[in-house]
Amino acid sequence: MKTLLKNCKIVNHDKITESGILIENETISGLTCDAEADKVIDCAGAYVLPGLIDMHVHMREPGQEYKEDIESASKAASAGGVTSACCMANTSPVIDNAAIMNHITARAREIGLIDIFPYGAVTKGMKGEELTEMGDMTKAGAAGFSDDGKTIMNAEVMRRALEYARQFGAFIASHAIDTNLQGAGSMNEGSVSAVTGLKGIPSESETTVIIRDILLARLTKSRVHICHVSAKESVELIRWGKNEGINVTAEAAPHHFTLTDECCEGYDTNYKMSPPLRTEKDVEAIIEGIKDGTLDCIATDHAPHQADEKFVEFDYAPVGIIGLQTFIPLTLRLIKSGKLSWTDFARAASYNPAKILGKSRLGCIAPGMQADITVIDPECEYVFDGKINMSKSSNSPFMGAVLKGRSVYTLKKGKIVFSL
Amino acid sequence: MSYEHKDFISSKCLTREEIGYILDQAKAFREINRREIKKVPTLRGRTIVNLFYEASTRTRTSFEIAGKRLGADVINISASSSSAVKGETLMDTVKNIEAMAADVVVIRHNCSGAVKFIADNVKAGIVNAGDGLNEHPTQSMLDLLTIEMAKGSLEGLTVTIIGDIAHSRVARSDIWAMKTCGMRVKVFGPPTMIPVAVDAFGVEVCRNMEEAVSDADVIIMLRIQRERMSKLLIPSEREYSAVFGLTPAVMEKAANNPIVMHPGPINRGVELSSVVADSGDSRILDQVENGVAVRMAVLTFIAVAKN
Amino acid sequence: MEKEKTLIGGEEMRTILERLTFQIIEKCPDPKNTCIVGIRRRGVFIAKRIEECLKKHNKREFETGTIDITLYRDDLSEISNMPEVHSSSIDFDVNGKTLILVDDVLFTGRTIRAALDALLDYGRPSKIMLAVMVDRGHRELPIHADFTGKYIPTSLEEVIHVKVREVDDTEDCVTISRRS
């Protein structure tokens, strides 16, 4: 089976080239327009990126399948241009052993829309006490290890986890929020929290843990990956860590570079996130961090919740929004405003995640690479409604909004898994 | 002049005209409370439900008396928010009350924004009797009425609010309404009790009691709650009283003959000494009296506006 | 609204109110036990004219009060904006007194019904009598005036206005106009 993508503006992390892409079975066999193929797709006007890799997705299976499951998350991902995703371990039961991990990778293969690289938990039951069998889980295909959703508050536990993970070349993804400083807070601490009477969460709840983890990575000569960076000072600390040669990588979520805490003024629980939405200066710093590579990747922190669960008092609402299908349109806003380039997008959404995850055949459009490809029409305008949304949940402030730009073809291992 | 909203949720969104109207109406209702027969038939046949998710005697009683004096049927429901999280949702509870044809639901809830959340989603008129740390708008109206009656007018007065500003819905509602009425507001309290982004309120932060009271026309003392100590806000009531309490000695430093107010209940000897609380400067009982009048006014226009 | 026509001018109005006052003196010889209560808003000023007349001719003080009937209206469930409430001011004990209730225009009788309810909330007067400047007919309740300045037969489309100088920026007068 041969597929030819014609008239492509191919966006890689380092440059944009105009060419065709010839795919033979699962692999990109050449960059050419002149080839015989069983199927030809004209990509004129579109930008063709290596398949997006989302390092932070909550798929809710097992345990909370009413919110999302591997199948619905896979559909939402492929419709959103995401061809590989890391699912977080805070399921029920927690992904803290190879048996549960095998279940997830098996389900993902069965569905076949995207690759799923599961995170294993750092500690058993994510209790923050005893280390999990990281070796066993690495063999079962663990992407890395994370207690995301919970902070490893005990620095000694974090130190030992980093040390032990080094044996398997694995990294620890840190959900960096000091739970004591967070307290009962439900939004960013600042003028909006003062005015709304909502309890605030200071940026320092994030920065103090980030610097701790960067220093522990130095101490242990291990790799730490900082999840969902939300504050300006966090970007600065990570920049410092990288300059020091410490093995630290980081990600930012589209909502953190799109929205600010002012959105919380009306107590709309769709704006309740963890970490919380911060301020304009934080948004600017995150964009700058993505631009200069301090923040290696964009990851959605896709966090589905049922409408009933969000239709409650702000304090009682669960945190997070769905993000797989708003990944492209929200990032394109930065490209349209000139703050990011297309190559920045390819680097942060595919190339760097592939590198962090050690997937040498992903993250780049070149001969010999796996044919994971996302074809983006940046001008396509649509209302993000229940028909387009593939997730089981619809907790997003962008629900019902007019969005611009989306994947028109998503190819996984040479197969079209989504087309408009 | 009138108040043309379905609900009464917030002082922040009131205009100066609306505040003036509410105070004028409350003055008219004061007269009823001084009659031998303290009842008018205005809301006869209407049902008012007091739905309280937090313990409260004073505010609930005040609303209950106000409703009954207007001839309405008043039903009190005490709910526990913690059990509500696991059982029936707040929205379901209010929808059920609404289905029983309640005209006005007065809500106190421990979460900021919860009352607005309800108001935006039901047809019944909703009155905010305190939501989390956010607002307690009828308290601010009764405070303004008390000040206006004591001082003759509001514009240009200096008010000092002393105590836990960060965790006080009374402070928030007072500040919004006072700023709208052209008043100067100063605040004082332990730094642990001053909001981090206090600038957002447009108030001055004082450094000590003397600075706080020296040029004040009105001093509002806030109640210190015992549970604050476990939250690391103050070490002891004793020390709080010594540094932040209002005593006759502090009152001597006040040059403008200020009136003293307190939303109650008072912790005598902690934030307020008994001598000051019972002195001629105190308007604390006027506040209670005006509270009923303000709530009668608010209930009347919310119940009638429902048409 | 069509052009207003003046039916009673200032001079005539004064005469009418004077005659009305004499009738009151005749019926209530004991001023110590008689009080005058004007209904807000213009009834208060008619009551004031009567009181001045009484003082002039009787050389005696009458206790007077005002009453606001807003909270006693029977149409609150039908209107959507709460009308402004004003203070009533009855600073005397009404028990055992004869009260002369004063209003500007007697029309459906509903205002008087509300005023009676309001007055009775102050106590138990021995007698309540009603004095009005104009009776224009169209009663909807079994209420009549004891003292009437002027009967003016009207149609429902017509509007009767009793104007007083304190409020209306004109000399005291009674006008008629037609609802458009």
C-alpha cells in the first residue's frame, strides 16, 4: 500500500520544505511528488506536521470510564491531530504495576487509532510512600513515571525515585504543587482571587517544588520533567536549570498560554484548573519559554469530567478541561499572532516529546520515519460543538466557541485514522 | 428610582442610585418595626425560604423577622455543605425548593460564588446572605444605613475596617459599597489577614491602631474567629487583643469622634473591649435594628420584582 | 394625553375646602379626640389645607399624621416594579380616636381600603371618617366619603388631577384630561 501526500508544506522542527510525502505501509519512504501511489491526497494550502505527541492526557480508564475511556480518548486525539499520547497513572486502580500497564497498551493496540505510552506511578497507589516496580513497568512500555494529580511532597521520596529511575533510563514527571501552600485554594492568588473571594493558590506553590526537583535531578544525575508549568518564575527556574546543565525538561498546556485568572471572575468552573490559570505576565513568559525551548513541549493535560461534576460550587468542582481537540486551534493562535512559528509548533508538539520519550522513529517527517502525520488546515473555521467533540466529556470553556484551524487528515502508521 | 434585578447578590455591582434607593426604602421600613403591630400584608401569601449552609443565628433571624413582618411565610432550612457534596447537589436542593413554589430563596453558603451560581440557574429570586469569603451585601447596606443615620451623609467619610480583611465577606461587601458611595476606606489587621492583592480594593492599609483610628469617622471591628489560630493567622487571642483590639485607650487617639460598629457577634475583650462596645460611640444595636429594615426592603423588591 | 382642562381654580378650591372643614367641625365637635390623617401623596396636602382652616376657624390644634399605603396595595402581585415606599408618620395613639382620613380623589375605593388596613395596624380608633377633595365615581368597593368637596361625574377614560402647589408647581386646582 502506497500513499502519496501531494503539495505539502512540510513543517519539521528545523525547517519548512515544500514537497510530497510518499508513504509505503507504515513508513515514510521518500519526500517526493513524483511517485505512483494507491492513494493520493492533495495537501495544497495545508501545513503537514509530524504527528503530534501529547505527553499529558488523562484517559480515565480504568475506573472512571463514564468520563472517558481509551477508545473515546483515542478518537478525540486523532480528531485533534494527536497520533501518540501519554496517559497519566492516576486511574482507579492506579497504574502502578505492569499488569495494569499491559491492559492499557493492549486496549490501545486493539483500538489502533493512536499509540499510547502510559506513565507508571512513581509510588505505590500514588500514596507518596513506596516506590513502584519501575523496571517491570519500563519493560511493559512505561513512558516515564509520574504521580501526576498528586505531588510527591516528601523530598526524600522524590530523591530516591529519581535515583532509582536512572537505572532504567526513565524520567520522573513532576506534578509540582506544594499542597500546603495550595491549601484550600481554587484559583490563582492575586487581585482576582481577592476580588472574587475565592481562595488563592500562590505561584510559589509551584516554584518551590520545581526548584526542589531541579536540584534533586542535579543531585541524582537523573532526569526530571516538569508537568504543566503555569508561572513566569517557573519558566525562569527551568531556564536556570537547563543553563546549569541539569537534565530537566518541561511542558506547558494550551490553556496556560491562552487564558488568565480573570476568566474566573464569573465563577465558571470550566476555568478551574490545576495549576490554576495565572496572569498576563505568566502567559507571556510561558509563550517565551516555548519559543526559546525552555519549555520543551506543549501538552494538553486533557482532563475529562462529566457535566454534573462541574455544575457545582467553584470550590467543589474538579480541576481541568478537555484539551485534545483544542490543542491545534489554541496553538495556532500563537502562530497567527507571530509569537510562535510553525517550526516551533512542530518542535514543541512532536519533535521534543519524541526525544524525551526516546521514540527515535517519531517526531520528524523524513524518509525512514514512522508515517505519523498531521495535516493542518489553519484557516478552517468551525464551532467546537457536541458533534465535533469526540471526548465523552465536554468540560471546556471553548465548547460552543468558534475555533480556527484543525487537523484535516491524521495519519497513524500510514493509515488515515481521521479525515474531515 | 428602583432596583430592577431578579436577585440581590452583590454590593460590588450596585450603583450609587441603587444604594440610595435601598437605604431610603429601609428607612421607610424602620417605622414599621417601631409600631405596636409590627406587620404589614405586603408579601402575604408569598413564601420565603432561608437556606443556610452555615450556622448563623443573627442573619437568619434577621431575615426571618423581616419576612414575617412583611406577611410572608418563612421557612428555615439548615443544610450541611459537607453532606451535600456526597448527597444532593446544591443545585438540586434549590431546584426542589423552587418546585415547591418558593418566591424568594435567601442563601448562605460557605463557597464564594455559590449564590451567584444558583441565581444564574433558577427562576426564583435569590438573596445572598453570605457566600464564602465573597460578599454579604445586606450587611453592607445596613452598615451604610447606620452610618448615614449617625453622620448625616456618606460621601467623604473615612471608614476604617479592622480585623481579618482577607477572610471577611463583610469587609468585601462594605468596601465595594463604600467606594461606590465616595467614602475613603482604610483597613488594618495582622498581615496574615490582609489580602495579598489588597490594591485591588482601592483601600489604604494602616500600620498600627493609631494610624487606623486617628482620622476615622467610622470604625468597623470584625469578629475574630477562634478557628483562625489553627490556620496560622494569629498566635493567640491575647496577643491579637493587645495589638489589634479596640480599647478606650485607642479610642482616645481618634480625633473625629468616630462611631464604632461590629457585624456581631462580638468577642468581648478580644477585638472589642466591653467599655467601647457599650459606650455612646457604639452603634452596634442600631446595626441590628437597621438589619431588619434593610432586609424587609430587599425582600420586598425581590419578591415583587419576580412578577 | 389631550389638553388638560381646569375644572376648579385656586379660589374655588379654597372655598370648597373651607366648606368641607365646616362640615367636619359640625360632625366632630370634640377636637381633642379628632385627628387628621392624610394619605400620601397629595392627600397629605389636602389634609394640611383642612388643618389650616380648622386652626383658623376653630382656634384649636388638631393632631395630624400621614400614611403611606404602598405596602397595603392589593395590586402588588400584578406589578413588576416595587413602587417606592415612604414612611408613615402617626405619632399619636389612635386608640379611641376619631380619625378623619383625607385623600385628594375618591375613585375605585381601593386606596381607601388599603389606608383603612394600614390605620388599623396602629390600633383601634373609635371611628374613621373619610374626607376627599373630589369624588369622581366608579367605585369598585363599598366605600363612600363622609365629606366630599366636589362630585365630578367622569368616564373611565378621563383622568382627574388634584394639583397642589407644593408638588405640582402650580396653584391649587383640579384638572381633567383624557387618556389617549
